[in-house]
Amino acid sequence: MNPRRRAAIFFGGSVLASGLSMALVPQRKIADRNPIGKLDDLVPAQFEGWAIDHSIPMILPAPDVQAKLDAIYNQLVSRTYVNGQGERIMLAVAYGGDQSDGLRAHRPEVCYAAQGFATRNLQDGQLALPGRNIPVRRLVATQGGRIEPITYWMTIGTHVARTGLETKLAQLRYSTRGLIPDGLLMRVSNISRDEPKSYRLHDAFMNGLVAAMPAQERWRLVGGEPGSAA
Amino acid sequence: MSEPLSRPPFGRFGAQPLAQLLPRGADSLTLGLVLAGFALLYLPTWWGLAHTVWPTDEQGHGPIILAVSGWLLWRRRDALAALPAQPATLSGTVLALLSLLLYVFGRSQSIWLFEVGSQVTMMLALALLFRGWAGARLIWFPLFFLLFMVPLPETLVAAVTTPLKSAVSQIAEQLLYVLGYPVARSGVTLFVGQYQLLVADACAGLNSMFTLEALGLLYMNLMQHTNVARNVTLAILIVPISFVANVVRVMILVLVTYYAGDEAGQGFVHGFAGMVLFMVALTLMFAVDRVLQLIFRGSSK
């Protein structure tokens, strides 16, 4: 085959690939089809002996951190709950309607470390909910005398993802069908030196919280089929 | 041509007919089609990179890598055109198809690794299709160099950055402590006197390590060092060199903050410390290269 023919075929292939790559870019946000509403209302303020602790002043992030958060998340709920025994749980729920590459939920083991916390004991775990377990990550962040065991997970659409790779794969399940998934990061933590006890407390807290939500909305926080009871 | 030596180089460059910028003896239609196809694929990629990844600290070196690779390729244009056409059609076709697939998938699903990575394999495929293995051998260095502009997956960067950052902070703290400064550390936060410094991701040095590694390879290529063992040794040693340079940078920032206050440490000195990083690293690299020269010359006798 002469070189000109070869070059023409290559050019044709480039035109085809270029067009194809444009046509395959996901366009539809699943968040538009099934809007989440106000996150502040979705997450129960009171359940099973837990209530929001208004005595703790909200510590607002530094302006530069806040700007970064606003760029990544559409909605952010950050609360401290307290129960009858005086145990406190910090809950952060961050929601992004567009979990494409540029706007990815930031994982605590990275973002805590970036803010000067030392992190250790990063491990995979299971959070037992009625009927099923969801995969979670647990770690301990420390700064000075503050020891904070953390349980967290992310949802991409209806999937629960733990690692960055799992997140990307879950995202690809949507984007290869032309859909842009939304995503949510759930972080439960408390201040305690007792790790196992803290994690049991996180699990009990989450079970109470999920149970207090309308069944058809639970999947938004813990994944699973929309509308099904988790 | 009457007074070529007295003219400034740019004047001569501008006066050159366009044909001399192109490979001598190449068929312009063939060349035009190949360049047009390549541009159609990768101009949008470079445009996208320029608006997302290149302005960040992590990938600031991207455009430079692209330009240098382009220049290195351009320097080889005549040699490439002069090669006899002995196409490796099968390997070239398979690689070109794979590259196109990678490109379509990477670009539509926004996976930079695939999209940017595919330009390297695509150029290799083109070399195979039009010149064969000899052509691929001729341009292997610019293609390899181009790999440095491929943005790494965030997951990998995060996995490497965090421990690296701890190590840099830890060693900087230890050294300053031995020197008698009142330093303490918690995670990646350093305390000196009444000040508190957070070691940022950029200070982990993964990016500077990449930039330095690229510079080192370019240096070896331009110096035309041919001893493979020596080049590989230097390339490997650049990793600890850039680590040391990053520790020096963090120590400088701590000392500046200690003596001149927070403002100075965060202000222009911060950027200046970045310059120091590269000066330290390049000095170390040249020094190591001199030592390697002695060692390898000694061994070859």
C-alpha cells in the first residue's frame, strides 16, 4: 500500500475517533431525573435517643478550605449529635450532583492528612444494616490530643464505593451509558481513645439514622435500589 | 546566502523557506494528512489539559514536556524522512487501532491516563506504519519523554503523596531538632517557636520528582551519554536527590518562618524556596553525574 493511502486511512480513522469520542461524552445527569432535594431535611435531626447538639459551636472551615468545598460539593451537612449518655457523634454528609472527573468527593484519609492530622489504622470494614452490610472504611485521625476514629463511605449513584478505584469503576458504569452519576460522602466520627467501641457506636448511630428515614429515601445515604428499604 | 554568519539566528530562521522546516524529501500530501489527523485528535486534548490540569502545581511541567518532545521530534525530522520505508504494517495497524480505542474511551469518559497516554502509542504506531522499527528506534526518546506529561491517576498520586509527605516532614523535623531548633511535629504539621506550618501536598515532592526526572533524562539525552548503566544509575539516583531537595525546601521554609515570621514563610519566599529546590536538586544531579563519570570511566579501562 502506498504511503498516501495509508495517510488517508489514518486521517479517516482520526475523524471517526474524534467524532465518536464527542458523541460518547455523558450528557444526562441522573441528579436531574431524580433530585435529592434539601440534604438538610433529608438527614433526620432527631432519632432513637440522638438529637443535634446545639451546644457545640459550629467550627467553620477557613475561607480557602470553604471555597474548595463549595467547588466540590453542591450541598454539605455538618452536624454534631448527642445521645442520652452524653456521647457525641460528628456527622458530615457531602453531596455532589456531578461526580465527573473534576468534581470527585474527597476521601478523609487524604483530606484529614492534608489538614495536618496524622492518620493511622486505615482499614476496610462492614457496616451492618438490617438485611445487608455496606462496605466502609475506617481510620483514626489524630492531631495533638484529639483522637478521632472515623467511619466513612461514598455512594456513586446507587453504588457504594470505598476506594478511589471503586469510585471510578462505579462512575464508569454510568458514564459508559451516557449518564453522569451524583455522589455522596458520608462521614461519621467521634472523639475517643477506644477504637472498637467508637466503631460500634458509629454503627448503632447509622442504624438509628437510617431507620428514621423514609424507606424510599434511604438508598441515597447507604446505596441500594431506589425506593427499597435498606 | 551572501552573509549568513552576520545575521542573527532568528533572522535566518525566518528567512528559511517553509520547506526547510519540514522533513527533507517527504511527500507533502502524506505528511499533511498525518499531521492533520494527529492534530484533530490531540489539539482538543491539549486544549483541555491547558484549561484543567496544566494550571495546577501537579502538572505545571506538562506544556514544557510537550514542547520539548515536539522540538526533539522536529530535530529528527530529516533523519526520519531519510530512513527507507520498511513499514511494520501489522504491528503498526494493531497499535494504531488500540490507540484510537484508548483515545475514544479516555476522552469520552474523561480518563486522562488513557487519553494523553494514547498520543505516545499513536506516534509509535505512525512511526511503525510509515518507517518501520528503525523509525520507532529513532524517535524512542521523545516518545518516552512525552510520558511525563501523562497525568497520573489521582488514586495513585494520593497513595504515594501521603507517606512521602510524612517522611519529608519527619526528616526535616529531626534535622532541625539536631541543629537545636525548637521544633515539634504532629502528622504533617510542623511547629517551630510559636508558629505552625502545614506541609502541603506540593512539598511531598512527587511532582518535583517527576519534573527533575524529566530534566535529568533530557540532560542525558542532550549530552549524548551513551553508557546505559551510567544513565540508568543517574535516573535512579534522581529519586533520592529530589527527596533530599524537598527536605531542604521544607527546612528553609521552617527557618524563614522561625526568623522572619509567618508572613515571610507564606509570601514570596515560598515560591523562592521552590526555586531553591530546583537549584539544590540540579546541583546535586550534576555533582552525582560527575562522580558517575569517574566511576564508569574507571570501570571501562
